[in-house]
Amino acid sequence: MACHEIAALRLGLMEVLGVNDEAEHQHELAELGSAADQPGPIRSLCGAKDFAELKVFYESAIAGLEERVSGTKADDPKLPYLRTLIVLTKKVDLDLRHLIEGLTNFYRDLDEMHDFVHEIYPAE
């Protein structure tokens, strides 16, 4: 079993952050197998171009996972793993949301600090 949502998010983050580690890239692609080529949120997440896309595609991938888990029979031996994966992906979703909020606040604070400097030293 593979944690497709996490592997795809790592590939998307590599894209957004500009991480050029071919070994890591290949590792995550191997984790995904054919899922990286199938239309849907996993493939979209792998190629996310910005944080907004990361968030949307990751949330879509989680929704797909939740749908899969809800359709899994109670006696399926994979069910405990899938339930654990739901917990993991929810925690990662919260962390991703907090990181994006933090970067957004940093962006806004830069403008505020810039304005503050010009209050102290007015532009001529």
C-alpha cells in the first residue's frame, strides 16, 4: 500500500519550492506508481505550481481517500491502515494550512514594515 496523497504532496512541494533532488523525485514517483499518470487530484497535486494549487489539490486528494475509506468493508485487512492514513493526511492538511497562513502573514507584514520605515524616514 502506498501513501499516494503524501507522495504527491511532496512532489508538488518540490515543484513549488524549487527543490531539484532527482533521487527524491524518483522515490516519490515510485511510491505513486501508475497513480501519477491517472487523471485526478493525485496527478494534479504532483505538478502544483503554487501554494493555492497545493491546497486545493491536496484537499481533493483527501476527499478521494475519505471516499475510498467509507466504501471499504469493515472486515477488509487494509481498513486500519487506511484509517491511520486519514489521520495522517488530516494532520498534514492542518500543517499545510498553517504554513500557507504563516507565509501570507509574513507577506502582509513585509508591507506593513515597509510602510513603517517610511513613516520614520519619509520618502523625498
